[in-house]
Amino acid sequence: MTLARYCQESAARLRSIETGLLEFHPQAIEHCRDEMGNVLDQLLRWKITPETMDESDLGALVSFRDALKKLQARADQGTNLCLGWRQLHLTAGYTCHGEPQFVVTESNTNYEG
């Protein structure tokens, strides 16, 4: 598989993942996790047997990077939404400096409850 084809297929999968994150049921999250695993597996396979790059590869890499950025933004929005819901539910409010009571740290970057 060429790099351009890999990037095109992976970008399409990332767009599917991004759309799937808008659905509110466990199967959607599982599907997103599985699809992301498939994207990573393909990337590892391509990395093992790389080919020379050409102009079409560079354009495909840019599209792939853009799809990754959009997916990251969607994940960040979801994280902020969950933290906001948790803050509202617990009526935690804000600190005297105007910061939310809950600050994302390494241990709670993934919200599961």
C-alpha cells in the first residue's frame, strides 16, 4: 500500500471516528476505539515497509494531519464537556481565581463515570 493510499483511508476512518464520538452510547465509543486501533495497526505496518515518498504522498500526509487535528479537537471538546458536567453535578463551582475546581491532571484525563 502506498503512503498516499494509507493516508486517504486513514483520514476517512478518522472522520468516521469523529462522527462516532457524537453518538451517546457505549457501542459508538467501542467502535471508535476499534477503528483507531485499525488506523494505528496500518500505520505500524506501513512504517515497517516504507516506500519512497512523492508529491501525492505529501498532500495525503497534510490531509491525514488535518483529520488528526479535527479528531483531537473533538476529543478535547468531549473531555471539557464531561468535566463541566461533573463540576455542575457536584456544584463545585470555581476557585477564588476564577478557575474551575476540577483541573485536568495526568490521573484524570480520561473521564469514565
